Amino acid sequence: MSSCYHESPFCQPALIMKIGELSSATGVDTDTIRFYEKSGILQSPSRQPNGYRAYGAEHVESLAFVKHCRALDIPLADVGRLLNFTSSVAEDCGDINQLIDEQIKRVRARLASLKALEKQLVALRGRCRDPHPVKECGILSELVAAAQGDSCACHPA
């Protein structure tokens, strides 16, 4: 992106930052910023005469966008696609909707998996309701049995 795509306090054309300043402004680690550059998610900055990278407002804007997408657990490849859409405003948003629909499916699958995990942990917890000596702990007995190949409360045969 060559310019900011919406109003932002960081969207000032003359704003020039080093990578550490960009990191502080966005809360994104410097190694992550470099990774985003190498992977093409973040536009490579120009270089100052001393060789330092010269990040501008568009980098702050892009990193804020990426950070928000990653907080939604959107895969990096899809974040890149979404970033590309910000500069192609004339296109239809059907592909964007499909991309988010796919993310919703992934989240729902993970939720189902986590629900099954919760059920397994509750079953395991049910094996040891009251405190007593460790050698009599039903949870440890179940975990040891499972480690030895036997079925357990959380993974019945």
C-alpha cells in the first residue's frame, strides 16, 4: 500500500520511523515486522542514507490491519489477500465474504473440538472428587492407564 486507506492519527505522509519506533507504535515485535516484510504481507520500506529502514504511516496502518486480522485468527495468507483488497476498491466484496465464511467454519470446527476436549477433561476430573493421597488419585490412575495403552475415563474404548 502506498498510502493509508482511512483516517488515522498515524496517517501523516511525512511520518518516518525506524523499526523499533514502528514496533512501539503498533505493538508488533520487530522480528514479526521483518517476517511480514519477507513474506510480502508488509510493503518493504525505503532505506535512509544510513541504511536504516524508513517506515511511514502506511506501514503503521498496514500493521494495525494485520494485527487486527491476526487477533481474529485469520491465517496469514488470507490476511495478505484482505490487504490486497484494500487497494482494489472497485472490485466486488464476494471474495471477502467467502474468506470470512471460511474463517467462521474453521472457528466453529475448533469450538466443536474444544467442547469435546472439555467433555474429556470433565470425565477425567470426575475420577477424583475429594482430596486424598496421591497414590489413590483417580486422575493420575487414569492418565497412567492411558499411557500404558488402556482405555481411560476421558478416552473410553
